[in-house]
Amino acid sequence: MASLAEAASAAEVKPRKRLALHIDPVRIPVYAWLLLIVVLPNLLLIAISFLTASNGRLNFVLSFGNYARLLGSAGFWRLLEATLEFSLIASLCGALAAYPMAYFVGRIAHRNKALLTILVLVPLWISLLMRVFSWRLILGQNGVLNSFLVTSGLLEQPSAAFLYTAASVVLTFAYVSIPFVFISCLNAFEKIPAALIEASEDSGASKFQTFCFVIWPLTRRSLAIGFSLAFLVTVGDYVTPSMVGGMNGTTLGVLISSQFGMANNWPYGAALSIALILCVGVVLAVVLWLCPARGVFSGDEGGAAKARTHATPSALTTLSGALFYALAIAFLYAPLLLMVLFSLNDSTLQSFPLQGFTWRWYEALAGNGGLIAAAQRSVIVAVCVVLASTLIGTGFALTLHYRRGPGSQLIELLLALPLAMPAVVLGIVMVLGTELVGVPSGLPRTVVGQASFIMPVTMLLVLTRLRRLDPSLMEASRDLGAGRFRSFVHVIFPLIRGAVISGALLGLTLSADDVMVTLFLSGPSQTLPIWVFNQMRFGFTPSVNAVFTILGAIALTSVVLSQVVVRLRTNALSDMPGD
Amino acid sequence: MRQVSDGPVLRLDHVSKTYPGSRKPALDSVSFEVAAGEFFSILGPSGSGKTTILRTIAGFERPDRGRVLMAGVDVTQLVPNKRDVRTVFQSYALFPHLTVAENVQYPLRMQGVSRPERARRSVEALEHVAMEGYATRLPHQLSGGQRQRVALARAIVSRPPLLLLDEPLGALDLRLRQQMQHTLVSLQKELRIAFVYVTHDQSEALSMSDRVLVMRDGRIAQLGTPLDLYYKPQSEFVAEFVGNSNMLPVDFEPDRESYVATIQGTKLPEMRSNVAGQGRVAIRYGHVKLEADDGCERRAGELAGVVENVLFLGTSFEVDVRCGALRIMSSVPASHAPGFVNGQTVKVAFDLTEARLFHG
């Protein structure tokens, strides 16, 4: 009888257990996000690419017509080629500049490494619009380059050959690429233990041989990843080509965005997007295949030699490295400084010589109702997006870390998918997604759209931090009598607070700067960058310089703040082993 | 020496080095020679400068003053890759992206040795360390002891006349460490490569080396054979560091025509001196004799003590005895018979035949 009862109770327990294994209630919000923000909108994109449209209305008839149309269109092939070419050449140029810079900061420079790093990364926090716009200041017909060439007598009259060309798109893309490649490579250079370099020299390798056989194989993977990042960011960028590209600098992104705008042919736009994604996937696969990673640091190569001293590089190496770095920094900052300068210049012309100091462009902003309304909207959107992303991102990170289950890795990848999509595609995917669920147009739509790529950023930051924590900390806390919740409050949260805060600040700048996704979603309720973008299309006033200078200053402040937070946290925790 | 040699394979000549930002010199006028085929150890506590010596020989540090000579040639200004010396790094420093065979072939590849020749010699080197079955593995697929062997194979594959080993056994557990000690000694004998072996483990240095250099605060404390160091330490520091010795304070008090040593007021009639004053005497654990207190009168030179703690070390017991304010360690040969127990009162006698006295 007893055994029968046992069997009965076992039978009762079993199905419940299996059910719990399948749907962990804590993970339901993760699944919900995944379904609503990632899976359904993307499926919708695929589905819609097989429909057709007439006069802006969808015909619900399955057809391969869009694909047949684009495959047969010479324009499509020309644009695709141009798009891939621009991004590839630009990412390559960015890599050629950033790899030596990362080498210099990671392995040659001894002092001020943090400052040298931040200097390269600051442009990432500065509005993309501002960076692109600043190149217009330089390349335009009334721009700095032309006025310099004319005054120095090299040119008879200002040339229109600089702006609105393919070259100006590539230049601007390369400019945008540098920080992405740099951050990826720097990490790789810093991770190489000094003992490995010494072991190579000890084995009789010259500096050049050491580079070829040790440093390059250990960093090429990160170079490829940085290159891929730069490629992804630029290939999905339809704002830069429309601002500096002109006729010859148009890309597939511009064409796609126009299908969701003036051309109003969603199915064809969706098909173009899918074609773009497939091509990008192939390019990235080839890049990563060309730069294979092999072997894993086992964690004991570092040893004492790392803490002691670097092998001192020769004075010539240091000097040429510093010179190259300084030139690259000048390239990164010159356009931005020009913009600040012109925002204070008492002239409507963007050229030298400067006409004297004025605040009037800033004063003009104060009386501009459209601007103030847009700024207010930007603040509302940013606050909503940051609050939601930080809460959800932290929650998801905790769930994924402490409730690892089947498919955790896949879920994480899918959640981060919006980050890996060309921005123009993400924009239209979010249009489809919000349309499907019925999110009202305007600010709510913008908030959802921005959260789709800002939440993964905060989540990944927190998740990285959680993974670096000693797993026995949670166990120690439980062992010492704290429950899960109290362990979180007293042990885990204080340790991840830095990551949460810097994620929130990063999210703030991402939200405040976003054009690519917001442009599709904002409708008439423009946020600040969209308002500025539209202003620039209608014509230019130097007030734009002033707006960008203010935005840049805000972005810089939040970078500095987040750095201070991180620094404080790491200082407080620096004596923890394995931290 | 094992080999008739033309001269020392390595000579350091008054080498001094102060790291930037540090006031204390890491090396202070260090001179010594290493003969061809010699097993030469550098022993010292951490921070004594032993690793700096190694890095100076390898070429990773430039001395501020002094010269480094290899086979009679001044290499002080030579970069590491031009020096005919190999290092086994404390952290092994295996290249994570290269297989075991590629790691071992690395120095040959740098010398431009042909591919088949490289393959042949790497197999040979791997056979020396019994790792020939692992040629195609990557370093992270190996255990710590196996990585150690590969690092060793990489260092010997080009048959350098001189091999530097930086605490190579530090990360291994006791059993592996003992195995590797045997491997190292037999390998060194077979290949006739001079080893400069850095360690802070005195038993390791004494058991393996032909000669041992003891370092303290950047200076040479003593250089000699293991027997020299063990039986004739020239300073308190060496005595304490090398042999497991008690350093006991002694007072010399007038007694007849000279002075006799007293410890805690107990005279040691066998230890006399011509001068008065204080000193310290080094007495090895094994020369402290314990005897259960049978209630009889203590003989001359015996102290009364109480057993505080007993550790069983396999071949012996280490007994910690409190004699007044002093703690004295005694090593008692292990036996099945019950030894000493905590709290037991004992009589402590000293065998002073090898005790070293340091005045001061």
C-alpha cells in the first residue's frame, strides 16, 4: 500500500515538475518581450515582403513579385553594390586608423590610458547627426575646406566636388567607424599577457615576428568584430547618405526608408530589407571567417610579469605611435570643434575668417517654440525609455543569469538581435510591430521603438557585470541566512549598481540622439534630433550649430558622470580578487 | 663539475638595478658565475631580487650598472631575442592560439629552421618531457602539469647553453612537484644545459642544485653548495631560511676564565665565548632533543618546557615547545609509539655540535 501511495504521489509530482521546467513563471516577461518586440515584428517583415501594394494599400495575396522586381532591377544592384562598397571601404579605413591607435593605447602608452581611451570613445556619445552635420561644414560649397583652398589660391572658386559625392559618404562613415573598431581592439590588446610577448622575444623572435606570430593572431578576431560593428552601423545608416551623399552617394538604406515614406510601398521595402540583411550576413560571415579565433587564454599566462613592468618599447615606436594617435584624435575632434566655434561666430556664413563673438544663435533658440516643444518631447521620451529599459533590462539580466534554463543562450541572442540589425531595418520592423499591436502613433510608438534597442544595451551591461561576480557571493549570502530577496538587496544590487547606472546614462544618450528608428515612428510629434534633421532639410541657420553644441555638452556631461560612477565603484571594489 | 669547460657560461659582474619610482635597489652589486652544465639555484623570499636577476639575464631588464656576460661575451645591451638563453616562465606563457607542437617549434621557426627539421626536433623535445601524444592539442586543453612540460619542451628544443626557470613548479601540487623535480634533474643531466633556477622553496633548491645563491634585499646573502648553506650558514638570515632552525637569543655571562652562553638563565656549558654580550644561536629542529619530564633533576644545559602542539609530518613529528617566553621547535623521528601530547611537560636539550652562533 505504501509503495502504491508513493507511486501515486510521484505521479502527481512529476507532471508539475515537468511543467515548471518548461515555463518558469519568472521568465514569462522575457518570453513576452521576445515575442512582441523581436519575433512577431520580424516575422511580419518577412510575411509582408511576400505581399504587394497598390496605391499605398496592401493586397493580401502571396507573391514573389517584390523579389522578382528587385532581382530584375538594375537600380537595386547598383545601389546594393554602392551600399556594400561604401561601408566596406569606410570600415576598412576606420580599421586601418583604429587598430594602430588601439595598439598604441593598449601596449605602448604607459600613463593616462583611461584618458586616451575616453578621448577616442567620446564621439560615440555625440549625436550622429551632429557628427555628420559637422562634415557638411567642412566639405560644403561655403565650407571650411573650400574657403581655405580659395583663400590660399589653390582654387579659383569654391568647388562643389567635395560634398554630395560618394567620397564624402565614405569619409563620414570612416569617421563614424573609428571608435567602434578601437573599443573592440583595445580590449584584445590589453588582454595579451606581457609574459607571452616576453616568451616570444625569449624564443628569439624580433619585434616584427612577435607581431606577426603572436599579437596579430591574438587580436585579429577582435579587429574583425570591430570591423563588423562599424560595417553594421554604417550599412544601416540612411541619414548620413541623405545628408552628405547627394545623387552618387545614395544607398540601399535611403531607398528602403523611402518605401516607408514617400514611395509608400511597404512590401517592396520589406523585400529590400531582407535582401540587405542577407547580404550583410554574408559579408560579416566572410569577415569573421577570414579572421578566425583559435585557443583560449587559460588565465595563467599573465603571472607576475604583467603586474611588474611592460617591456619598454623604443623611443621611436612610442613617438610615432603618439604622433599617429594625435593625428587621429585631431581628425575626430576637428569637425566638432569647428561646430562649437561657428555656433559662437557672428555671421550666417560658415567660413573663416571668424566675424566676432556672439551669443545670438543661442538666444534665437530660446524664442523658438518648435525647438522647445521638440526638446520637451525628447525629455519625456528619454525618461520613459530609460526608466523602462533600466528596470526591464536589469530584471531580464537577473532572470537570465540566475534562472538559466534550456535555450538561455538563444534567448539572450534574440533579445540582443535589434542591436545587430541595420538601423533602417530595425526602424521599419518597429513600424510593423507597433502597427500590429496597435501602439498609438507619436510618443508611445517612439518609446517602444527606442526601448527595443536600448533595453538590450542595459541588459547586456548588467549581465556582463553579473557574470564577472564571484558566483559564491550569492551562495555565501544564502549560507549566512539571507533569502533570495535580501541577498539581492544587500549583496548583488550594490555590486551591479555601477553597471545599472552607466547603462541608464548610456541609454539616455542613445535615446536623446536617435534619428534612425525615431524618424519612422515619431510622426508629427518630433523629438529634438528629428526636428533638427527636418530644419536642416529646409535650410540652414547657425542656430543648428548652437543646438548641437548644447546637445554635445549634455552628452559629454553624462559620459563623464557615468565614468565617475564606474570609477568610484571599481575603486571601492578594486581589492576584490577576480574583479 | 660535470663538464670540462672553457669558462663560465654566464657571469654577472657587479650588476645593480633600481626600478623607476622605487628608492630601494632591486639588485645591489650582484656578481656570480654559472659554469657550463651546472644546476644553479637562486633562493630567497619574495622581493629579494631573484626574479630581477633572471629578467636581467634574459634581457627583459637593463641593469643600471654592471655587466652580464655569456660565454665571455658582454650581452648587457643585447635585446632578449638576440641572447642564446631560454626562459621557462612562472606562468608557462604558452601561446594560446598555437598547438603544443607549434608552441614547441616556435623558437626554431624564429631561427628559420626548415619545416621537417622543426617537426623532428619538436617531437624529440616533447619525448624528453613525455608529452609526445599531445602535439595537436591547444594549451587550454591541457592540465597545469602538462602545460608545464610543454613550456619546458619549448625552452629546450633549440638546445640553449643556458636555461632560466622562474619558479616553474610553483603552481603545481605536491606530488606533481616532486615528479617534476626528478624530471628536471635528469633532463638537465642528460642535456648538459646549465640551469638557473629561481625558487623560494629551500628544500627544492637544496635537493636539486649544484650550487645555491641566497638573496636578501637585492644582495647576495650567501653563495655555496647545498651542504655549505645547510651546515655553514654565514648569517642568521641564511640559517633561518635554509635549515629549519630555531633562532634562540643567548647571553654570554662570565664563567671562570671565559664566558658561557645562557638561554633563559640556563647555562649551556658546551657553548663558550671569549667575549661577553648577546647573540643568537641557530639550532636546527632536529637538534633539539625532547625527553618526557620524569621528575628527576634536569641535567646541565637542559630547559623545562611544555608541549604546545604536535604535527605529524610522515617521517617525523614536529613538536612546538614553550619554554618560558620562548617557542622552540623540535623534530622527533616518527614511530608507532605514542609521541608527545599537548600540555605535557618535557625536558629540552640541545645538540650544539652544528649550532651556529651569531653575535650581535
